[in-house]
Amino acid sequence: MLGSTRHPPRTTARGRRPGRLRLAFVAAVVSLASAFAAVGSTIPLFNVYRAEDGFTNAGISMSVAAYSVGTIGTLLVAGRLSGHVGRRPTAVAGLGLLLLGCVVLLDVHHLGVLIAGRLLMGLGAGLGSSALTAYIVDTAPARPTWLASVASSQTVMIGLALGAVASGALVQFGPWPRELGYLVAAGLLLLSLVLILISPETAPRTPGAVRSLRPSVRVPARVRSLVPVVAAVSLATWATGAFYQAFVPALVEEQLRTDSSLVRQDRRHVPS
């Protein structure tokens, strides 16, 4: 009988065991989906706030603007932070802000509370998405080659859609219609935090964290001619997403004569 030689575990080029990297990849994908599911969980409740608390379309628009300002501002200022302090700490901070936003939104009876909760969610989404998308790219398997780009780009849309649909169903059929969606989202965020905390780091600390907070925009010369087109498309998609968030639930209720939160929930939001 031939003897067998036991080889040490393989490591990747980053010096990590494949199993640990797979855990980190799953953790990053689940966390990114959970983050934007939490963002989407508010959308079916906008009409509830209108009907029960007297919020106006202008007030709802202000909460949508608060989320957008928080997300864009954080991406501009802290988009490179995870490259200096690490993917995990930055992701944990983003998920923590989203969790705090869910807690604030558990008791919405004043417009200021809704705006504050959505602002926290915007800050968390901006900070978390920048770190988690980079974490996905860092840990994605080498094959198939398209997995990293698809997972980092489409997980956001999947999370938003599932969050809005699930929240609408919970508002329509579940107990505690104003709170249950946020409680479920909070549970997913807590699970995501645990997964991130037990996953390996892929970006060691490097100097320059404070300098990285200064917004910097650089466009390679070969693609500068495309900037106006990309800017116009991005502006249009952001504006469309904001419109859907703020007004489509009310329009569906008015035009279809339905009070179903599942039917009138908004399924489209493009955060960039």
C-alpha cells in the first residue's frame, strides 16, 4: 500500500486559505445585500406615514433627499477609507450606522425622526457599500472571472428589491406593520456584522487615512470624452430612483385604487 503525503493547506496570493476567503466573500455579499435590503425596507411605509401621521409629499421628499445626500457625501469623502484602515472596520462602521438607522425608524411619528433615520441609512449605505464592494473584489474566486464584477454591482439591486418587497409583505400581512420590517432588517444587519467580524482582513492598515478623506476626482485622459455622458446618465438614474422612492407608492395607491402595501411598494431605486 502506497503511503500518502499530507500537504499543508493551499493559500492564495494574498496568503489566505481558500476556505477563509470563501467565507469572506459570502460575508461581503450577504452584508451588501442586507445593507440595501434595510434601505429598501422604508419605501412601503411612506404611504403609512402619509396616512397615519400626516406627512406630506414634500416631507417624504426631504427624507429621500437626506438619504441621497448621506450616501453621495459619504462616498465622496470616505470612499477610499477602507483601503487605509481595512475593509472590515469600515464595513462594520457602515453596518452599524444602518442598524442605528433601523432603530431610529422603529418609532416614526415626526418628520424629523424619519429624516434622521434615512440620513443615518444614507451614511451607512455609502460607507458600507464602498468597503463591501471592495471586499467582494478582494475575496471573489478567480473563476468564473465575471463573478466579482457581477456580485459587486448586482447585489445592491437585489438587496433593494428584496427589502422593498419583503417589507411591503410584512406591512400588509404581518403584525406590527410599522416596526416588523425594521426588526427583520436589524436582524440581517446583526448577522452581517457577525459574518464580517469572523472573516479575514484583506487590506492591511496603511498610512494616509486622514488624507483619503479629502475628495479627489481623477479622470484618465483616454475616457474624459465620456464624462458628460456618464454624468448625465448617473444624474438621470439618481433622479429616477428618488422619484420612485418618494412618489410611486402614492401614485400607485391613487391610480390603482389600492391600499395594499405589497402592491404599491416601490421596487426601483438606483443608488449609483
